[in-house]
Amino acid sequence: MKQPIELFELCGKDRDVRFSPYAWRIKMALMHKRLSFEPVACGFLEKQAFAQSGSNTVPVLHDGDVWMGESWDIACYLEDTYAEAPSLFGGQVGRGAAHFFSIWADMNLLMPIFPIIVADIVTLFGDTDRAYFETTREKRLGMPIADTLKTREKNLESLHHHLRPLRALLKTQKFIAGKAPAHTDYLAFGCFQWARLTSPVNLLEGEDHIYAWRERMLDLFDGFGRAAKPGHQGQAQDSLT
Ligand SMILES: N[C@@H](CCC(=O)N[C@@H](CS)C(=O)NCC(=O)O)C(=O)O
């Protein structure tokens, strides 16, 4: 019998708290494809568990003989390997557009969200992962993590500037992919789910079209995203507004 698909993903000191934005993209893609999978929690210093993939980052997919890192490559692998299952891209043209959107989402969602939530993310790790995260991310930020708190308001404003095209789109259609969700939605959702699970900061207000879309995304697959455990106290940015 075929071994179940495994998905290696990042966890906090509470190993049930799983917040990697890239892993969420793939978890939603696996649900979309109706593939059952076993999530495997990994700390930053536990990469040995997926050494066979040659990847230094998660998510990593292990499916039979296949070991694969890089979330975009994994999405393409799932689309091609499980071609009979519901499509993530809706054909080659859709794949090209989704690839562009993946780059757009990295630059216009992930990057502007990061400085807003990083001071909360760091608190979710145990000592060893925390030290690793501080060293690597402070280098990336070019400042101590604590200093990001001084510019949180400004960073939120900047994020909302980046969100304008997404908001304009979601005013006219229910999902980024159109009438029904597909990989473009999972690409963006991963970013918002990351923020929602790591930080009590409210990125979206209740009357925002993006907020309504995120609610629809949280309801998908019997509330799969909504059921995830947040790392912070209290509710995960749903009914806080
Ligand atoms: N381009 C990669 C990025 C994945 C990535 O950066 N993952 C982070 C966790 S959210 C990671 O594993 N970082 C490992 C490290 O910093 O050592 C993808 O799309 O899969």
C-alpha cells in the first residue's frame, strides 16, 4: 500500500502551532485536490528530517519516492501528478497567471506583513529556534526585531496601500480565481493565515472585502483553516473587529 503523503512544516514551541505561510499554501492545495496527508512538525534546527529533499526550507512534500521543497514547485507537482483531481490552475494560461500572482503575493503581501507581525512570531519559538530566528531575521530586516514595534502603524498603512488591487478585485468577485477558489486564493490566504495564527494585530477590518474573502477561505473544506491552533492568546483575528 502507498505511504500517505507527508508534508513537513514549521512549528512553534507548541508543536501544534503551525503557521508557515508557504506551508498553508500547500495544505490548502492538498485539500483542494482532496488528497489526504500527514503534516509533520519541524523546528528550524530539525531539517535533518527532510534532508533527502535537498531543501533548506519548508514546506517539503514527501510522496512515495518523491521528496520536494519549494511551494510553487510542489503546487505544480500536485497539479501534474493528480491531474484527475480538481485543478489548482485551470490550465496552462491559469498556471502562468498563478505563477505571476505567487511572485506578486510574496512582494505585496508576505513582505509588507512580515515587519508587522515579526515581534509576535519571535515569541512563539522555544529558546534554540528563537535564537536562530532572531539572528537570521534581524539580518533580513536590517534592525533588531523589537524596533519593528516603533513603526507598526506605518507598516500597516503601507500594507493597506499594497492591498488595493486585491480589494478592488474582491469587490467584484468572490474569490481571486473567480467564482470558486483555486491556487491563487491559497497563495494569498497563506499570508493572511500566517498573520492570523501568529499575531493579535488585526490586519483587516470587518467591512473590508478582503476580510469577507478571508472568512470564506476559513470556511473552506469544513473550516480547515479556522480549526488551526493560533500561537497567541485569544481569538485568531476573526471576530475581533
Ligand atoms: N521559497 C520557499 C520559501 C520557504 C520558506 O522560506 N520557508 C521558511 C519557513 S516559513 C523556512 O523554512 N525557513 C528556513 C530557515 O529560515 O532556515 C517556498 O516557497 O517554499
